[in-house]
Amino acid sequence: MVRRVAVVGAGVSGLAATKCCLEEGLEPTCFEQSEDIGGLWRYTDQAEDGRASIYRTVFTNSCKEMMCYPDFPFPDDHPNYMHNARLQHYICKYAEHFDLLRHIRFKTLVTKVKKRPDFSVTGQWEVVTQRDGKEETAVFDAVMVCSGHHVYPNLPLTEFPGIQKFKGCYFHSREYKEPEKFRGKKVLVVGLGNSGCDIAVELSTVASQVYLSSRSGSWVMSRVWDNGYPWDMLIITRFRTWLGNILPRALSDWLYVRGMNRFFKHENFGLMPLNRTSRKEPVFNDDLPSRIACGVVVMKPNVKEFRETSVVFQDGTVQDDVDVVVFATGYSYSYPFMEDESIIKSRDNQVTLYKGILPPRLEKPTMAVIGLVQSLGPIIPTSDLQCRWAVKVFQGRYGNSTTLQTDYITYMDELASAIGVKPNVLKLLLTDPQLALKVFFGPCSPYQFRLMGPGKWSGARKAILTQWDRTLQ
């Protein structure tokens, strides 16, 4: 019988895990190595070992109505997209509201998680922690890993010949905090992800020139769409998902490419993805196209080699007098506290988990990895639903594995169905037609998964009916 649960990390996923355990009558203990909650969203002036790190100007890519905890909306007066400091304040308010802080052990590092000798019978784990130089071991019935995947930088220097003889400065984007120290420099940013684009755009305001190198291109989206509304409230709807599932693939691909090119033609800006019909998560940046058009950011193909003061690109062009290289090359999945590294197995920087949550080869499903699923959707409601599902199946069966790239609504509905909280649109159409139309044609906001079933929130209906009112005020 699962009773005591260890939660590793007190970021947005760890807080959701702690709350969901309490809702199910379990006894969670959350271990956080730093002095405060927030994880990725808690900004510090210096990158800290073992913690995610963000730059000073990070804003959210999902709007407030789509990224909130399902039973704790943002205040009405908050902007649609928030600076990291405001989101951190919201996270703190969430923890206070649900009295989660007393279940968290701060400045406590999890150094080892291993199976008990009788794991095949009990499913129990030994968790070794360290605080103030003192080591402690405790036994838990289940473990929820909520340490995220923006901690250990992926810096594949072997893929960049000549980098050792490059005389300029180079570092991973994890170390970047603010632009001023790069004033007047020529900077190359390698990597066309969200961090790479943000850093390139920000540096272009102070650097003499910024070059942005991309291996395969990417779709670039704006946060603001039709009539000034947030992109995700218009795109992440049940109707659009249903339409995408019934349309012929060729037509669906054509509409997808057309939609991505609606504001500017990516090919004209050197941004066109090599696989243009790929549903890989796009990059969100409102300013990159204009910075390219102004010439302060120059798109370049993949790097072929580095020289002492110059860079050679795959198309044969050479850029001289480069001062700084920022490698925005992502992060590696790593769980150094796992005694048996094969439990959470990573290959080619991909982790295979059942439902994107459970390690597939455990004799007892008493470990959950929360917050790794990558979809065109926000992480907070995804983690919340993952936690609700996980705490209900710690003693259940599970089958084959699944990878982490998935469609947001399809994935959320799959988990919601399993725990009895998926909204029944047909039933709502008969009992509450106004709400049914909002649920199907409107944004698939987090509140939908607190409308009914276990964990039902009395404010969910009102939140859905008024979500547009809170968007543009």
C-alpha cells in the first residue's frame, strides 16, 4: 500500500506532485536542494550547480489562462504573458494557498535513490539525502521525480571542429544572464530554440553584430495572434484537434505550413525548417523577424569549423573577427541520484516512459517522472494531470512505453480519461450547452480538467465561461 511519497524538486511539477499526493490522502515529503521553491522560474544572478538557470528577461510563452494550475487561476489584472519574477510570485502564492511549504525540506540534496532489497514485493525505495553535511536515509513507498530537464547543459563540442583553437569566448546559454557585457562585440549564437532566439534578439540591442546559426531551421511564432489574442487560446482547442485528426494528411500539412507562414514567409528569412511539415514544437519570439529584417541578426547555416578568430559555415561562407560564441544547444536528461541509471533510460537525448511518466521496466510502478512531455502546450497543467494520474496508478498495471513528443490535447485527454476527469462534451451539450460549446470550440484551458470527477473544482465552470474576459482588459 503506497502511503509515503518522496518528491524530488520543488518547482512547478514538484508542487503539483505534493498537492496531488495530499488530495489522495498520501504523505508527501518534497526535497529541494535550494532555499526556495520555483525551480526553473526562480532567477538567480549566477547559475547554480544542479539547478536550472534562466536569464533576467525570460517571459512565458504560454498565456495566463492556459498555463495556470487548473484550480488556481492567475489574478485578473495579470498580463497574458509574464516575466519570470511575476510567475515566481504566483508559484509562491499557490504553495501558500494549498499549505504546501510545510511538506518541503529545503537545502536538502537527494544524493541517491535505490530500490529496497524486497522491491519486487513492496515497491519501496531508499532515498538518501544530504543537508548541512549530514546524510540521512529514509524509506518511501513511491518516488516522484520532478527535477526537470533544464539542468545539465548539452555542449557537444566534438561536433564543432576547431573549437579548442578558437581564441574568443564561448559558453553554454545556461550561463547567460544579461547583455551588457557583450556591448560592441560580434556574437555567434548556435541553436535556433527559444533560448537561442531570445538571446540573439537581446544581444542585437548592444552587440555590433549577431549571427544566429541553425542546423535545421524552425517555425517561429508570435505570442500575439488574431485580434490581439494569445496564440494558444486560438490554436489549442478541441475543435482544431478534431479537425486535424479527420483531414487528409496532405491537406493537414498544407494548412499547417500556411498557418505557420501567415505573418511572414520563413523561407525569406532563412528560417524554413528542413522538414516543413514536422509538428515539432515551434520557437516563440515576437521580435526575431524584425531584427533579421533590420540586419542586426544574420541567419547562418550550421557551423562547419572554428578557426582562431573566425567561423566557417556549411555553405562555405566565413565570418571573421567573432568575439563570442553562445551555444544554445539544449540540455541532456540526467538523473545522477539514481543508483541504477537504466531505470530512467536516456538514449540520443530521449527518455522512454509509459504515458511519458512511468519507467517501463520496474517490477512495481512506484516511480513517476513528471514534466518531461514535450507538446504544443503549457507545462503546469500537464504536470498537474500527470501527477493526478500517477498517484492513482502507483499500485496498478502498465504496459508498453511511449516517447515524449506528443499532441497536447490528445495526451491530456488520455490521462484525464484514465482518472475520470475528461470533460464529456456530448453530456454537457444536453445539460449545459453554453459550457459545452466553450469546451469544444474554445481554448482547452486547464480548468476543463477540474470540471468533473476526482479533484473537481467548484470554480472551473465560471473560469471557462469568463476566460476570454480576463484576456484583454
